[in-house]
Amino acid sequence: MQLYKDFLEAARKNDPCFKNKMDVFLYPGFWALFYYKISRWFYLKKCYFWSHFWMEIGKRLTSIEIHPGAIIGKRLFIDHGFGVVIGQTAVIGDDVVIYHGVTLGATGKEWGKRHPNIGDRVMIGAGAKILGNINIGSDVKIGANAIILKDVPDKMTAVGIYK
């Protein structure tokens, strides 16, 4: 129920096409978070087969992949969502908006903590790639198709290749 309320609030705030409470059930981002919650529950219980099973179901139904090890704050809004990937050690703050084709991934050069930390009230544009164990501050805007390879301080806008 809390997932529904949070997503409803995020949709009202971030999507001008949003019309009524039932629309929430038409967003793939809502369903991706629903399956993430199930897979995260199993992940925390160390039932990794079932955790990955539910992650795969969610990925196949929504085309959004959220690893159950990722830590996600309140009111994450994934708009459109197709092709979004959120890696295992990613941490996402509150009131974040992610558009389609975004990757919160690893560089392939790190072990352990290898995915980004995203602050509060961050907007990540379509196609952006944020890679590695880096920090994206709060109130940041990441431009469409940006490639982010280093920390971005609070209240900044990052576009292009940011390394």
C-alpha cells in the first residue's frame, strides 16, 4: 500500500499526463518497483534463487531491471522506463526521477561497492549512464545521454561526458 501511495504522489508531481489514481497501475515503473520489493524481501532473507526469480519476472514484464541488492529511497519515479538498469550496489535517495534507457552501473574495474550513490531530488535524463562507485549529490540534474564517471556535487547540472 505504501508503494502505491508513494508512486501516486511521485506520478502526480512528475508526469503532466497523469490523470487519476488508477493510472498508477499502467506505469511499468510502478510494477518494476513492485517486483523489486518482492525480490528484495527474498534477498534480505538470503533466498537468492527466489530473489533473482522475482527480479527476472519483473524485468521480463517491464523491461526495467532493478537488482534486489540496490537500496531505493521513497517516491522513486521511473517514467517510461524501458531499458532502465539499476545495479546491485546502487543507492538511490528520495524523490528521484529516472527516464528510459538509464543505467546505474559498474565500470567493470571495481569489486565490492561498484555502483553509484544518487542523492535526493535528482532527475536523470533519458539514456544517461552513471557508472562506478561515484556520488551524485542532491538536487542534481543529469542530462539526456550523459555519461557520468565522477562525482557530481549538489545542485549541479551534468551533461555530455562528465569524467
